[in-house]
Amino acid sequence: QVQLVESGGGLVQPGGSLRLSCAASENIVSINVMGWYRQAPGKQRELVAVIGSDGTTNGADSVKGRFTISRDNAKNTVYLQMNRVKPEDTAVYYCGARRGLVDYWGQGTQVTISS
């Protein structure tokens, strides 16, 4: 199985920046799609951004222009650069991956935006 470990979460003031990392246990070149998702208390989990094996990216409208997803194949790591964060970005952020017919999830990392 593919193991995913998120890191980089924490407490950040509105307008600040944060970079989340997702380290995969296997070569991410073999993983078709990787992405970041988030779930706030009382809300459904939502897609934040995804990146394909070809480097194509897509993101939710609420984060476009502020968040950037990227991948470093040599490090088997996917990143989410979060800039100009807002209080509504507060959530548990999960890394997800799809390889073949199987989906994998990380344990999540808490991101809290507060003054």
C-alpha cells in the first residue's frame, strides 16, 4: 500500500503563508493523481487542489490565486503552498493519492488561521 504522511500544519495569522508537505512511501511517478483535500468541523471534505502525473493541476475556486500544488518526484513529495490565508481556510488538510483502482489517504494535518 501507499503510505502518505502530511506535515507542515499549524497556527498561522490571516494573510500569512504555510507550506504543507505530503511524503509518499513509493515513487510518486507511479501514482496517477495526488491531491489535497480539507475538512472543516461540521462540513464535508472538499477538494482543494489536485495534480496529475503529467503535472497538470486544478484547484478549487476558493483557493485559486492563493494556493499552489506542486510535486517533487525526486523526493516523492507533494506540496501545497498556502499564501494569503484566510480564517475560512481553517481545516484538517488531507493528502490523497490514486494509484490504479485504489485510493490512499494520509492522516491529516491541522491548519488553523487565527489572529
